[in-house]
Amino acid sequence: MKNHLAKIVGEQRVSSSEEDLLAYSFDASFLEKKPKVIVWPKDVEEIRKIILFLSRSGTTIVPRGNGTGFVGGAIGEDAAILDMSLMNKIKKLNVREKYIDVEPSITLKKLNDFLKTEHLFFPITPENQKTTTIGSMFATNAMSIRSKGLGKMEDWVEEIEFMDGTGKFYKTKDVKKFVGTEGTVCIITGLRLKVSQPISGTTTSVFGFMELHDLIHKLRELKNDDSVMSLEFLDKMSSAFVGLKDHYHLLVEFQSNEGKLNNLDEIEKVWAKRTSVNKILDIKGYVLREDPKIPLDKLYDMINWCEQKQVPCYGHIGFGILNLRFLPKQRNLIEETYSVVRKLNGFQAGICGYGLKKKQFVPQALKNRIIKLKEEFDYNNLLNRGKMVDYR
């Protein structure tokens, strides 16, 4: 297999060494699946030839960005890992019509650093911009702190290019058909993204609460405010870790003068506290993550459970999405978390996707969509086999 793939991409861009196989056996999910081979394509034609060759043996193909996912979406037992890192170019920028054509492995930081020179930016900005790729953001339909006002990834992608499980090339504007399918139905090779001028003139308020029910009451009010762009939550533990008072907090950005803070430096300091939470909790050893989505009328119960268990909790509360962080010694609480989320009629994946780790929690409507797309574009089940759904 390695020798034939080397004829397609060259000997330097294919490997089956034990060191590489071990490195590609993991992502950030703490799962382990040892692949058969790793290959680094640089263009669409190489991907087509790789698919055609691997289809003869039925070897599953796992597309991979930077391998920083938390659900095992970029690993596969006896799989061919398609490391897309060389496909990271900016192909075209149209300033007048405000769109940019990119390859899937460009990182968000590289994209926005380039756009900044043209006084533009791409507004869906997950917290780890240095390693997050545009392709992975499309795969999980990523959101960001400003998604309350600006939407999700699907709202900012105009067109995609992809290869199906037979090596056939497509281009489509029907992006919502494919978004969030995590590499199970196609391999994304290019995206046309909408871009925007930097947002200015926003204001911010920080609301602190001693009692959780007061926070929930304020949350109901803010969710119905059309001027709210960002609506973020920090529990008491997370608030204390980032230097706020030992209260529950709502951090709110308004696209109006409704917020109490309008000085840019003060606003940046507030949001720097929110974006620092992940890194601080990592340093303090809370390295295990869950991201449930909870109905508004059940958020009190979920947050209260986290507080009782000493589990830091924060996140995109405007969407009902909470980030829960656990110490390794609290690993036994994760199954209990799943049980609590079920009882609260919540979903077990909010922002990180499903992959292998959360396959059992994929909503039926999403399963049905993926299976229908498999029938059309990956009938032989070559792409990311075993993730999200069981097919054929």
C-alpha cells in the first residue's frame, strides 16, 4: 500500500513508520486507534488517485486537520489517514463582493491575519484560532462567542468543493446539506467564505449574581434582546479562576449602546477573561471536557449539578451550550454527566462534534441526513467509517 501511494504523492509524503502511526493514533479525545498508513496530499488530483486506489481494498479514509478534536473524529483503526495540512492556501479574495476562496487546512489565525491587511475578517472565531482549521470548523458546524448575533459556520460558507467516496469532484452552494457531517460523506477540498468588515461600536456589560435563579431570570430577558451579539456564562469556579468575583457571571456584548462599557480597552479586558478560561483550566489540570446542550428551563439543574460535583462550567449559554471540565480523578463523573443530560432532555454534543466518542448521542435527524448522503456520495462506506453512524 505504501509503495503504491508513494507513486501518487512521492515517498516523502507517505508513511507507515511506527513513530508516525503512533502519533496519528490519537487526537485530543484520549481515544486510541492505530492507522495503517498516513498520506499527505497537496491537491485535488492526488486525493482522487488516493481514493481510487484505496477503494480497491476497502480501506477507510480518515481526513484529518491538526488533530485537535475532542471526539475521535480524526483517528481510525487500520485506516489511511489523509493529513490535509498541505492544502492550506488562500486561492482568491474578492474585496468588493466580500468573499474568499480557501483550502480546508488553512487555520483561522492565518486567514484572519491575511484578511486584516484588507480591513476584513472572518467572524466565526473559536477560541483556539492558531490550530483550528476552516475544514474542521465546517465539519462540526463551529460556533463562537459572537454566534448569538452572527450565527454559525453554515451561515458564513457560500460554496464548497469536495470529493466523494468514488473520487468524483463536486462544487455546490447547498452547504447546509453537508455541514456538520464530520468527514463521513465527503472530503472537503475548498470553501468559499463570506467575510465582513470588522465590527465596531459594540458595548459590553458584565452581570454578576449570587443566586443562580437570578441569573436564569436575566438570561431569559437577554435571549429576547435582538441587539445581543454575545451571551456567555461563567460559573463561580470559572469566575474565580479568571479573576472575577466569586459570583455567577453573564458577559454580554450589545450591538448598541445598551452595555455599560464602551471603552475599547475595558471591553477587551473583559472578553480576555472569557477567552482565557480554557487555557487556565488546562493548566489547573481540568483536561477532560464535555459540551452538553441543555434546554433553557433545565439550565438551573445542570449548573447546580456541576456546582455540587465541583465541575467548572461555562460557555455559550445563549445557545444552551455549556463547557464542563473535569480533572482526571473525576473521570467517573462523565458517565453520570451523560445520565443527567438525558434526564434534562439535553443533547450530549454542543460544539465539539460527535465522532467516535459521542456516536451514541447523534440526533436521529442528523443520522438520517448522513445515511441519505452516504447513499448518494459514499455508498461503499469508504469515508470516516464508523463515525457518527453505522452504515452498511
